Amino acid sequence: MEGRKAVVVGAGQPESDLLGNGRAIALTLAREGAEVCAVDLHPDRAEATAELIRKAGGTAHVIIADVGNADDCVRLVEESYAAMGRIDTLVNNVAINHVDADPLNLTVDGWHLMMDVNLRSQWLTSKTVVPLMRKHGGGSITNISTIGSKTGGGRMFAYSMSKSGVNKLTHFFAAAYAAENIRCNAVLPAFVLTPHSVEGLTRHGWTPSREELERTGVDNVPMGRLGSAQDVANAVLFLSSDEANFITGLEVPVDGGTLTMVGRYSKPAAAPKL
């Protein structure tokens, strides 16, 4: 990524001993030589990520934006382009689930908010960045989805629906702009231990605590453990780099093999006991 210019939307995180996906992605791209615009709704969170990059010898800029606001989705790309003079990589990482519920209890306002933040924002940032990438010979867009976009049931109805839309958006952009050397891929994490996953899964009753979530990984993930934000960041790094210059429209699970069990909902009995 030496010399590349990257925008990471959702690069901040709350104070935690855990590393979040957005911060991990921003730090990893910067470590590999990219100049990074750290975009977040919260100035202190964005600045904390940018400062970590600077302390490590990298270059980072802070962009404050609310991706639930359509105008902000456009502005964050334009300000990033103005700050760096080019955008080679866009990573759409923001998603919310705090207003989600099952299909009968989800409110209309909750539905609209989640679709705006989780899906519409990725369309608008991508729509804005494509003409800018075109001017400089191409680029890569990586959208963070989830393996929940491939499964049914559970308590996070609108979240899963919005992420299914992210997958289809990824396919459309990949097909539409491949000839212009603009690639678009999606990363589908699951059972990754981050501040967001702990908060979201405990809120919606999947697990009562972080400790129980960790136990869930042992019991239900074929690899017998939870993943980390660094695992997600490594996938994004690959897809953003020239190592993946003939890869577009791909959905990359980062899930310890969980998607291989869709339809089973349990780890095979023959799997090793850890």
C-alpha cells in the first residue's frame, strides 16, 4: 500500500481493551504504507485512531461525518480527496444494530435508520468515489458485510437485510466499473471479538456477556475460537492491494468456517473437541 491513499469510514471506536474492525483496518493500511483518512461520527474516536497512525510514523487525517446523513456521505469523500489529492481505497465499515428487532417488533423508524446507515451510506460513498477513482486510473472499494446476510432467523432482522443489500451493491459496482479498473469486494465477518460485536450480541440476547460470547465461539465455530478485528483487517488489506488486482465482486467470509455450516446451526459432531 506504499503511496496509496485510503479512506476508512468508521475508523473510530469506543474505549475498550478490544480492537474494533475500523481502527484495525485503518492501522493496518497505514502500517503497509497508505495515507489514511479516518472517518467517524465521533471526533475523539477518529482522532484517537489518527494519532495511533501518526505515532507509528504514518500520515492520517480526521474527517467527521454522520453516514446516516446523505450529504455527509458525499462530503466525507470530497474532503478526503481534498486532503490527500487522490483516493485509491475506500473501506465502508459503518453499521448499526441498536434499534433492531425481530420482524414483528421492528419499528418503521428503526428500519429506515438502519437501511440509511448500513446500506444507503455505502451506495452514496461508493457513488461519489467512483468518478474520482476513474480520474486516476482505478481503485478498490471494500464493503464490510456479515455472514448474517446469508442466514435466516435470529433477532437482528433489519441488520441482516441491510447487509444482504450490501452484498448486492458490491456485485453491481463490481460489474459496472470493472472495465475502468475499479474493483469492489465485500468482507463477511462472524464471531469476531470487537467492541461492536460484544455490545450488539449481548443487547439482542444472543449472549449475556463477553465471556459467554467467547464460549459461543468455542462451541459453534468450526475453528473452535473467535476471530479478531485484525483478521478482518488482513482480508481488507489483501483486497485493497495489487495482490488482488484481478479480484472483484467477491464475498470473503472471515468466520472460522461458520458459513460452511449454514443450514446446520451447530458444529458437526465429528469436529474435534477443544
